[in-house]
Amino acid sequence: MIETRTSDVIEANGVLVDQRVRYPSYKSMDEFIDVGRLRSLDNYIRNKIKRRILETNDPKFYTGPYTLREDKAGRPGSRMIYLAESKEPDSYFDLDRTELWQRSNAANDFTLLMDFIETLPFKATGRMLIMYDDVPRAVPAHRDHTETEVLHDFIWFRTNRNKPFYMLNPQTGEKKLVEGYSAWFDTVNQFHGSDEIDKLAFSVRVDGIFTDEFKARIPIPATNRASTPSYWASFDE
Ligand SMILES: [Fe+2]
């Protein structure tokens, strides 16, 4: 039997990560979700968003302070639709405090999407968010926070592959575009963002707590819990 040592750690970007981990990287969730059903929602969600653009003033996405270029931090212009709302003021570290979150009025506008979300491997959901932009505009490369031992269970997904959504290694500048319809990714040790396209761009992110059955599939690195999606992805290569 060949024993593999997976607990060795190396320093990447000034923090310790398992030696298997490479950036940029992400774990595709396509094999765990119903991609056909997801794709079938494309026109449905697009039309709902188009109506909201005319009728609603959805809040603008905030990159947070951890952008690759300091001058790019802020609200680049893309909009958010909260499908769930927290009882407390917005805090990134509440994303998976599922008891705080309840379905919003906007969720009633997206019932087929909500039905799809029910099929995802979560035992409870927290923040649920559609991000969209109807003008050609990039989302600057950013990290969501800097806590390397904080891991959020979430699935990012989309009904079409139009939006050039990427992971980026800040040391090398290497970008990796998400190829499929879904991803779970390290939001801390690498950057992510999207390039502009000249049509309506949208994607959905659902945070929560994965089911025990799903969690049992996930290899956990000995250090840097935030790197778990990239650690898991390393087993696919
Ligand atoms: Fe982000």
C-alpha cells in the first residue's frame, strides 16, 4: 500500500496551506447538483431580473475591502437580490448562521429557483443571493475576508456559462475561469472576480450548512480550513 502524506504544509501567499493545494482553483459542484434542471431556469430567471430592473432598485454589490487593487474596492455597480434576509445587520460572518435567515419577499418572485435550491445538499440555508449586472462591467478581483480558519459551506451556480467568472492567484497573476455551472471555492487565500460581458450577467450564491452525507465526502486539510475547496479540488487532478 502506498501511503500518501497529505499533511505537509507549505507557505503560499504568506499563509500555511497543505502542499496539495494550488491556486487558482475551485471545486466544481456539477456532479452533485441537477445541472439540467438548473439550465432549464435560464430564461425564467433572466426574465424575472429584467422585470426587476424596470421596477425595483436592487442594492449594489459591495466587494468588501479586500480587493486586489485598493482603488477598486467599493460598489462596482452590479446588483444583488436577497432571496433570504437576516434578522441582524449584514455581517459576512453570519452567512451560515442559518437561524438568522428567512426567505425574503423577493424569493416569492423566484419560486422555481427556490424549488431548485431545495434540491441542493444543504440541511439548512443562510444567505441566498442573486448577483446580476445588465451593463458590461467587471467585478474587481477580491477576497471575501482574511480569516484562514473560517470555512463557509456554499454553492455558487449559474444557468448559463456567459459570465467570465474567475479565480486568481495574486502571487502569479494566473487566472482560472470557472468552466461549468457551479463551484465551491476558497474565498480567502485567492481572489475571485468577473470580467465584463455585453449581455445580462447573473449568478446565484447559496450559503448554509451542507448535509452530513455531503460533508462526509469532503476531505479536510490539516491546516487552513478556508482552503478546503481547493484542497478537495486537488484530488481531481
Ligand atoms: Fe466575493
